[in-house]
Amino acid sequence: MILLLGLGVVLYLWYASIVKRRNAVGEALGSIDAQLQQRHDLIPNVLAIARRFLEHERSLLEELTALRARAMPKLGERDFAGIAEKFRTEEAISADMTRLFAVAENYPELTSSAPMVAAQRSYDEVEANIAAARRFYNNAVGELSNAVQIFPGSLVAGLAGVRDLPPFFEAAEAARQPVKASDHL
């Protein structure tokens, strides 16, 4: 009887630990969403400024607008099943914004305009905040993964319907390879 009671207490404590970690992931996701919202609010301003100078880059501007429209409804969602798709969309937005700023470098009149300088500075600040929120989220996901993967966590998590979640950023395989200096000489 005491053994069963002890086992029940251990399982309950493990369950509570997993739920606590899952909730920490949700909190971290909320922090990311707040920063992503700032980025999404900034994108139309950057596009409006850039549109005057980058008419022939219309496809990039339209792609950014479409990605933003696809991402906006997902902000604030706690649908852990669809989180990987959400992160892929956000990574595409980040890549396109980086590309936009790189293309803008070819237009000194654009990059020297006060509104564009202010927009790029704001964007850089938001990206730094997203990176910090991403680290917090990835840490919370790591702790949840550890709790779920360690026995009896795997059993308890299965009963509770909790599963591993993807990190917000995974380096591409090419980025994991060491850089060969001879290739750049």
C-alpha cells in the first residue's frame, strides 16, 4: 500500500514537473510572439520606404507582404502542433528582410535617407530582442525535452499528451560544417 502511494506521488510530481515545463514553453512562446509582433508592425513601414526606391525588386516586396499576411494570424497561438510551420514562416521573413536590406545597400540614396536609417535601426533592435526570446524558448524546450525523455517522464508525458517541441532555430546542415579558409583566399 505504501509502495503504491509512493509510486503515485512520484508519478504526480513528475506530471506536475512536465506540465510546469510545458507552461514555461508557452510563456517563452508568448515572449517570442511579442517580439515578432513588433517586427510585423515594422515591416509595412520598411516596405513603404523601400518601395519608392526598389520598384524593380517588386517580387521581394510582394513576397515579404505575403509572408507577413500568412504569419500574422498565428501570432499568439499556442497550437504546439503547428509551431514548426510558424517558425519556418518567421525564418523566411527574416531571410527576406535580410535580403531587402542587402539590396538596399545598392541604393545610397535609400540607405542614407533618415526614415530608412531609423527603420533599419529599429529592425535591428527587434531582431536582437527576438534572438533573446528565442534563446529563452529554446532553453524551455530543452528542459521540457529532458523531462519527457527521461523515464518515467516518457510514460507520464504520453498519458498527459505532452510531446517534444521543435527549437525555434536549427542551423542548416551547411552552417554546421567547418569553414575552410582556403576556399576564401
